[in-house]
Amino acid sequence: MNRPVSAIAAGAVGTMVMSAALAIFEIQTRYAIGIFAAIARFVRVPDNLFAGFVVYALVGTVAWPLLFVSLKPYVPLDLDPAVAGMLFALPLWIAFAIVGRGDVTGAIVVLFVAFTLIAHLVYGFALGAVYASLADEHA
């Protein structure tokens, strides 16, 4: 399979896995996080959950995976693709942790940081592993 299609397919898998992890976190916090609302606020359409979801889905499925594929040849380390995906997910997590926190305060902030880090690392792992499998690229 060609690289861009492999990347988008891998991004779709990673986004689905991360969505499941974030959904569990949302339920456990009784929807205090409001992930799609936070993304909607970031893109300047507050209270538009649909827009927040669309941005989340497009970035996770299309934009970030294509950026991953385009930058992957320039990584100087010979990493396993899943590990490379996890490292590549860290800047996305940092941005999400800053923007997505919203009105969360208190002890739940620690849970937010930890759980979103885990969710993004899982996303990166799936992105790298599925991409390598589909594109037949291995470390």
C-alpha cells in the first residue's frame, strides 16, 4: 500500500484507539473534561461540539499521520516504527494538554495529564505499528 494511504489508515486506527481511551476517561470524570468542547474553543467555535469532533478526527486521522510519514525519513534514530509513532505523538499530547484542559482544576488535572498522555502514547503506538505493517516498513 502506498505511504499516504497507509498513514491515513494507521491514523484512523490510532484515532479509534485513542477515542476509546478518552471516552473511558470522560465517563470516569462524569464528562468534566469536555474534550470536543475544548478543541472547539481552540479553533474559535466555542460550544460547537461537532466542529470539535471534526477537527479531532481530521487531525488524528489525516493531518498528523501525513506529517508523521513526511518527517519519518528525517528522524536520525533507527527506531521501531511503533516507538517512533509514540515519540511523534508527544508534541500532539503537549498541545492537547495545554489547550484541552479547559476548566479542569484540582486533583483531576493530574489525572487529565496522566490519562491523556497514555491515550496519546497508545495513539502513537498504533499509528507507527499499523503504518509499518501496511507500508511494509520495518526498523
